[in-house]
Amino acid sequence: MTRLRRHARPQSGAAILSAMLTVVLVASLAASMLWQQWRNVEVEAAQRTRTQSAWVLFGALDWARLILREDARKGGADHLGEPWAVPLAQTRLSTFLSNDRSDALAAQAEQASFVSGQVQDLQARLNVTNLLQDGKIHSPSQLAFARLFAQLNLPESELKGLTEQLLAAHGATLVAKPNMAAPLWPQEVAQLAWLGLSNRSLRRLQPFITLLPERTPVNLNTASAEVLYACVPGIEMADAQRLVQARSQSPLTTLEDARKALGLNKSPFNDLAHSVATRYFEVSGLLQIDQSTVHELSLLRRDGAEVKVLSRQRGASGLPAQAVALQ
């Protein structure tokens, strides 16, 4: 009898241990299944947010195009007092939707969604493309960039390297090192780092330069004082600031208005380098849905009443933007 009891104790302990192992295994499997289910839900939610963001931002872009078309129909000069130049502050998405709130879940989602945006005149900046003309350096444009570099305290050597690399990318023969492969032609300002501009210089230049597919004049109605100083030969920074002050009171309708505002006897302006109208715009849209933030930049070209989207780039907040296929 005593011997049977001695054999029963080890068997009882093994049974308890097996039961505990079974419980741990079942708990692990359950936790794994719950994690997998949670992950699938998160992936589905992220995909739904991306789809919603794409449609909302596309709608915002279409609205910006409508505003630019209406502005073109009215005619006249383009200036910062027009409707397209007024930025859209962060606004609840529900503000633009119907007041019907029969769907409680949809209404709650709308309340957590915000949209903001802005249309910017890209011809308010110096165009890097202007540095070349017919495969050669365009001296007046190079002088404008040199004045801008000097105003921003940037090294002149970087401008020289930039022009040489642009020539190489364009396929010209005047390159510093003929044995090296020609660089790719940049598609956006950030890619000018390929051509030798430092990160510090790029950050300083970002508000004042652009990269457009063709040569463009500077819009005197929208350009900053720094850009005006750079692109108008013979004037000082004080003159550029005075022109900005004058146009804020009465927008410039012709280049002659700009000459009168500066009080000059001879006009330093010409139709190839200066203008009071714009064809190229950039639309910036920012959409926040719950914890997700999506930023989109679109390049638009306006020819008469036709406003065409040339490119779109979209990225999450804090991440590099990626090209978006045009719809």
C-alpha cells in the first residue's frame, strides 16, 4: 500500500506539469491569434486612411484648380491679394460636408479629420532652369543667382559648381571634368544636392528658388524682397523693400508701374526676366485623420483657362514625399 502511494505522487506531479504546459501553450496560441487579428485590423485601417486621404487631397487639388481657372477668366495681373493666395488654415473636414449626421460613426470620424492647404506662386522665385539657355550659361540669370547667393551669405564656389554640373547634365561640352559621367538633370530643388549644393545652402535657398520645366520670368507682384533684389539689376535691397511696400497698397498691373514705384527714369525691367502674371503654381495640402498626417505637393501650369497638373508628390508627415500617378 505504501509502495502504491509512493508511485502515485510522481504521476500526480507530472500531470500537473503537463496541465500547466498545456495552459501556457494555449495562452501563447491565443495571444498570437489576437496579435495577428489586431495587426490585420491595423493594416486595414491604414489602407482605409490612405484611400480616404487620396480622395480628399485630390478633391482639394481640384478645388485649387477651379480657383485658378476663375482667376484666369477675370484676367489681369496675379498678386497676393487674390483669392488663390489666401491660405486655408487647419479646418475640420466636416465643415465642408453636409450637416446630416445620421451616421454617428462617420460623424465622429469627420470630427477627427482636419485639412489645410496653400497655393504658392512658383514664379515668385528664381528659376534654376533659367541658368541655361541654348546649352550655355545665361549671364543675366547667373548674375541674379550670384546676387542672391551674396545676399544670403552663401559661398560663390557652390554657384559655380552648380552651373558647371547643370551644363554637364544638359549634355554640354563645357564641364569641369570631362572624364566623369554626366549627372542626372534634377526634377526638384532638393535634388540640387546632386549637383554640389550643401544642405545648409539648400535650406537657405529653398524659399527663394524653384526648378521648373522651362524658362520663366519673375512675378514682381509676388516675389520676396530678396528675389526682387537678385533679379532686378542696379537696385539695392532698400529699393526692393520699397517695391514690396508699394505693391501691397496697389498691385502692379504693368512693368511700367514697377518703374514708377521705384521712381526710376530708365526701366531696369524686361519681358523676358520680369512679369506681373504667373503660369506655374504649387498646391500644398495637409490632411490629418486621427493620428495619421499626409502631405501632398502638386505642380500646376496654367495656360489661359486650362490648369494642368504636371506632378504630384505625397508623403506622411516627417517622411520624404513620393511621386503619385496622375489621375
